[in-house]
Amino acid sequence: MACCGCTAAGCGTAAPTCWPWHCCCNGAPCWLPGACCRSASGPDSAVCLYFFNQNGYQAMIDERILQHIPGMAAARRVPSIDAADLTEERFRRDYVDRNLPLLIKGAIRHWPACGRWTDKRYLAGKVGENKVNLYRHLNFSNDATMKRSAIPGTMAQALDVLHSDEDAVIFLPFRVDAPNSKFTSLKDDIGGVRFLAKPKKPLFYPRARTFMYRGAGSGWHTHTIDETLMCQIGGAKRVGLLPAKDASYAALKRIFFSERYLDDPNVFDELPAKLRPFVADVEQGDALYIPPSWWHGVQPIDEGVGATLAFCWRSPLHKISDLSYPPVRELWREAYAKPNLGMLVMPLWGLASLGALLGYRLKCLFRRPAGVTTEPPAQA
């Protein structure tokens, strides 16, 4: 059977079946090690199945996510604090309200999921019959690329691939809070955190999304709304972060959403300003607070099976109308781009959030948290 969408002579003669990633690159079938799969629709759909490090050896981690980011080699460390020393008031006042990232050591160490979710037999027994999509590449920011390359199946089938194919890059997402799904049976494995007692329901993102993986990270993207706590249930990840500022926002959006940075370091030459990234290494049991309007790219540190849960909650009202952030301005422009029901609600919501923003700014004039600036302090 010929490769999907491939017309090169001789391609597909050895393929037992036609999968979404069976394309051709320069006439070579992509299921061979080292081959690059690019569909006919253009470079935005590039999917690489195998990667090679600088020494020419096959790498089981896709390291391209952070590899070409200018300044990453000298990136400043995100501030960290032990969960036992972080109060809810301090977390909200010094980090959430001020939109600054924070690494919280040992934040979810007590969760049963940390000892269970990388156990193939446990998950297969609990949710093995559920339908999922598996991907043999990183989590791209381009939704169209993800849809084209999805491999449907059951959770049990996906777990077999995840735990047996040690030479592949694999990404397996699922929602713990999906309605009418047995994934809700995993909720008992997720505990709370002492510095976030009663988080409000998020406005846009699901409350809890899980990403299981082997060698696969997530491409650079930003959340316009809702707060995110990246909880590392198994394995370890390195996260690069960049504040979404006016000087570079438009150029970075073009670069990151086209995925060009994965293979071409020269794409950053068009940036109008020098990048000053932050980085955090998130180990099992840790959590990283990722504020909205911060670019972030994520890649694994180790080569084994890992699991990450993104826990989201509603942003404070004063942040939703803070037009100093380019993504927030885009959100409001898009709300009025074409007639919709949201146009009836947005004015009232906007007035309420604007009032909250003015009140917050006035409060900051009289009480500025000691040692907290508009960016996280550098850590060695």
C-alpha cells in the first residue's frame, strides 16, 4: 500500500498499512530511521519521527524545542520555593497577581498519581478501554498538524506503544475531567495543593489535562487566559519561558506557530529585540506556575515514560483586562471581529475586569511586595 499522500516512485512498497505519518521526504519512505516526513501541504506540517544529536547518534528526546532559542544557554532560572514554605497569600500576592512564574518544589509529591500513572498495568486496568489519540512526535502548536497525524485507538493500545517503543518520540494526551468518560476514575489519584485552596473554574481551558510521553515535549505557545500549574507526575522536564512583550510578540508568534524554529535557528534573526529567556527544571513531584501571556516551550530531560498534568483555574479579574499584554489585546479584538453572542457579554465583563484592574493598580501604589519586580529575579 502506498504512503498517504505520497507520489514518489517506489515509496510505500514495504509499508504493511497506511498510517497518517507514512509520507515521503525526498523520495524516501519516512518509516526508515532518520527520515523526515513532510506532507504536500507545506512546511507547517513537518513531522519528524527520529532525531539525531550533534554527534550523529539517534536521540530519543526531541531537543529542538529549546535548542535554537537565542539566549537559552545563559537563561536565568525561574525562582523556586519549597511547597512547605509557600502560603496561599504569598503565592497569590507575589506571583499570581503579578503574573510571575514560580517553581514549587515538592508541590504534588503527596499525590497518589506520582506512584501510579507511569505504571502501565495500573492505567490499563483503570482506563484501558477509553478512546485516545496517540502521536509519534512532539505536541505541535499547530492544531492542523496535530489533527492530521493523530493515531486513534484505545488507551490500552496506546500504553503498549508508549512502554514498548523505546526508540520513538511519543505523545499521549487525555483529559481527566472529560465528561461521560472513565478518565474521571483517575481523579482520586490527584490531590490538592496547600497554596491553592479553592481555585475557581477556568474560563477557557479544561480543569485538568494530562500529557503522557516518551521523548516528546510541547512546542512554544502562550495562554491568553486562565492560570496553569504544570504538575510533574512522572519523569522530569525543562521549561523555557519568555514574557509576551510588545517588542517581540508579533515576530515570535509568527515563528512559533509556523514551527520554523525547530529546524532553522536563523528565523530568530528577524526579532526586533534581544530575548532574555528563563528556564526551570521540573522534577517528579514538583509544580511550575505558568502565568498567562508567557511564551513557554517544554521538553523532557530523561528518556523514560513521563506524565504531566496541567491544572488550570480562572485568572484574577484584574488580569483579564490588562491590555499591557499583547495576547489580552488580541483576545478583546477577536471578541468583536464578527457578530456573536459573546459580544453581548463582553462589555459587562470588560467593565468589571477594568474596575478590578484599576483597584489592583491603586492597591499596588500603597503596598508593593518586597523583593518582587516586574520580572522574576535571576537564580543561579
